[in-house]
Amino acid sequence: MLQEHAKIVDFIATADGITGRKKLQKMIFILKKMGVPFQEKYEFHIYGPYSEELTARIEELCDMGFLSEELEDKGSYVRYKYNVTQEGKDFRGTLKESVIDNPQIAAKLNEKSSRFFGVDVDAFVLRPFGAHGTNRETACRQSEAAFHGRRN
């Protein structure tokens, strides 16, 4: 069970910290689609793919002291930054090998803006199901169907 937690810590450490909860959700989703062995289940959500399991694991990792969570007040919203603590680095050592074969993938994803992730998730979710070139309502319906294993 804690191996899945260690994979998340490993990824965040490889990425040298992650700023943004939605960004973290989408990064893990994209990596999962690329074949990285994350086990979190995703559902369609208003802001794109969302995993309650990932949210719970992140909270648990913070509670256990393996991740630090910093809140940055941006005026109209709050942004969260996650970093691996020293205890988290020790915990990361429980993995036999890194979950990310190429650390540059984590770095490349982490340098991208939130806007990029909206476009990239579209490529992973909407396009394979024929949703490109359609209106937003149709695309959202097709995306939701995709997450539930149905085709519209």
C-alpha cells in the first residue's frame, strides 16, 4: 500500500517540487497515460481529470511528514506548492527504482504552465474519442464517457 505513496514522493522529488494541485493531478494523469505505473483512478471533473485517491494520498503524505505543503496567497486564489521533506527523501528510498525512467520528463512537465495542461489533457482525453473540432458541450460529454469506458 505504501509503495503507491512512495511513487508519488519519488515523482515530486524528481520534478523538484510541484506548484499547483490541478497541475499535480494532470501531471500524474498524463504520466499514467504514458505508461508510468501510477495506480490512482481518475474521473472526469470540471477542471479535467481528477483522482480522489491522489488527493487522499497527498494529504496522507503531508500528514506523515513526507511532503511539505506551502500555501501562497495570490489574492483571488491560493496556490499550493508541494516539496519532499528529508523524511520523504528517506521514504523514497523504499522504492527499488524510480517510477520515472527519464527524469527529464518530470522536469519538462513541471516547467509547463497550467494553460499547457489544458491543451495537453485535451490531446490525451478528447482527441482519441473524436472530440476535436466539436463544441465544448459535446467534447465534455465525450470526455466523461471516455473516463467511464464508454463511447458516445
